[in-house]
Amino acid sequence: MRVFSNPVGAGSLWFDNLVTADSVPVAYDPQARAFIPMPPFCANRDVIGCNWIAPNEGEFCRACAMTALAPDPEIPDAIPNWALTEAAKRWVIDNLGRWHWFRPEDPGTPPTFHMLAEGATPVPMGHVGGVVTISVAEADPVLSTTRREALEEPYRTMIGHMRHEIAHMLWWRLSLREDFLNAFREAFGDERADYTEALKHHYHEGPPEDWRAHYVSTYASAHPHEDWAETVSHLLHLTDITDSFVASGMDLPELPRDQKWDAYAEPDAERLIHIATAVVAGVNNVNRSMGLSDVYPFVLTEVTLQKLDFVHGWLRRGALGL
């Protein structure tokens, strides 16, 4: 994620800022990818702290307009958890916009979101026919940690959920192209295999012993659909970690000397991932100095690198059908 210029003074702004250091209200314009100091602000600004602009006064911004169902405000902590969930959604939607997904120039369907709070029973997250369902309760750090440990998932955050579930929606979009489906099945396997039975087997039997050689995560081994979603998520993790590292003014020998190098504009997936793995190795080391978990606790193999290359090619060209 980029670091943005302050439109009304000195200093920088970060993606989630609502005001400048001098308390001047500002909002993010996702089309211009810049902050502006004037309305119309999103109608959700005072409700959940949305900091994007809206097309007109009293309307929702582009990201909030994708939410068809909001959580029940009567459920405890629903609104603050929803605010955190929408912030994660804005982050991921803007990331994907760097490759033209879900922007005005994208001729395809944008996702629709059902943001649900959890009452007596958990909310299953998933995607069906362009609709992404998200449990806002997972924005709660205690619940997220509890489930991460119970499911033995080393990375479980709301941004991670957004990337994974939107990845399913992207597959749905791309699957309208026959050339994509043929190439996908060659790289990931036949997604027509019984999904319910595959997940049942995964949860009862666990991943294959050699899963690390073929998949980015244990869950990716469950079914080709999950392999795709997990691989897309990892490509987005690595690209945005690298983009954020560069935007923050940090440097590594592996980074190109070109001052204008842009991780999202890099056409060579192998080069991008080589740089990204150097970045995450350094950031992991910094985290360890504070006794924190690795920001990217995964090992990539030749097979997973090939899958990341496949995903990179399709995400970079897919939105515009090139």
C-alpha cells in the first residue's frame, strides 16, 4: 500500500486516515488514488469510520456500496467489528484496483458482500455466484486467535479472509473464459470434483503428508477451488507487503534500482516473488526481535511458485479481458 501526500499541508497520510495531523478532514479518492480535503464523504463515515469519498452527498462510497447486507446492530460488538471488516475490504479492493479489478474501467461484475454478525452460531464465510459472505466477528482479535489456533492456521486475519473469499469471486469471473478454465485445470486440477466430499475428507483425514511440496497451505490441498483461493491470497500478500515496504522508503539489495519500480506493475512474477521473499525474510527477522510471529510464515516450492506465476498472469490481465 502506498503512502499518500497530504493535500493541505506537510507530511504524509496513511490509507486509513480520516484527518491530517492538523485535524483537517480528508477522504480517499480511489479513482485518483489520492486524498482530498472536500466532500462528498461516504455516508458511512460517521457510522463505521469509512474514509472514502462518495459520488454524491449522502451516498455510499464505491466500497461500501458493495455491501448489500450489514450486520445486526443489536448483536454485541457488531458495529465496531463491522468497521474493522469494512476497513479490510477497502484495503483489498484498492489493492486489486491496481490491476483494474472493480474499478469503472472493469467491464465485469463487482462483488456483493453480506457482512454478518455472529449470534448463537458461527457464520460460515464463503462465496456463491458473486456474493461474498463475511463474519464480522472474526475482526475480534481474541476470536480470530482462538480459531487460528484451533484450525492450525498460521495466518488468519480479516485482510486474509477478504483476499481468500474475493479470490473465489475472481475465479467465478474468470471461469466465464474457456481459455482460463482449460489452463486452470492443468495447473490446479479439476474443480468439478465433489467439493463437499473433498472438504469432509480434508477435515477428517488432514492434508497429504507431502502437502508442502505442492501447496501454499494445508487448506489449499483440500480442493482445486481452495488451492486457487489460497494461492491468490498469497500472491496478494507478497505483492502488497513488497509494495508497502517500498512505499515506506525502505531498501534491500534485491530491490530494483529504478526509483519508480512498482510491485503491482511488475510483469515478471518470478522477479516479483524473488524480491518479495527477500522482503518478508527481513520483516520476519524484525518481528522476531520483538517476540512476534513471522509476518509471512510460509515456504514456497517450485510447484507453488508455478501456481503463483499462473495467478499473477491472470490477475494482471483478467479484469480487462486482455
